[in-house]
Amino acid sequence: MSEGTVTNSMTDIVTQLNTGINSSTLFSTVGQLMPWVITLTIASLGLYFLRKLIKGAGKGKVRF
């Protein structure tokens, strides 16, 4: 940890967060992340079902 003094109080930090984050910036960031979230969810579910399919195929039973 570096040595130094804290120049901002907690109220200054809260004020900066309240002015820096509003609904338009929050939803624009979420909107940019949604394609990645959807893609990763579909890929994860696909890998999950593929693993179950391969695991069950050796025993002659496949269950979803």
C-alpha cells in the first residue's frame, strides 16, 4: 500500500458518484454489454448440454 493522505471525504466521493452515474450512462453501458452477456450465456449452455451428451453417450443414455 502506498503512503499518502486522503484528500476527499466520504461525502465528496458520494457526490462524485451521484453526479457521474445517471440512468443514461448506466443504461448505455448495460446496452453495450448485453450482446456479450447473451453470447456467453448461449455458449455456456451449449457447452453444458454438449458435455452431458458426450458423458451419457458412452453409457448409452442421454438425459437433458
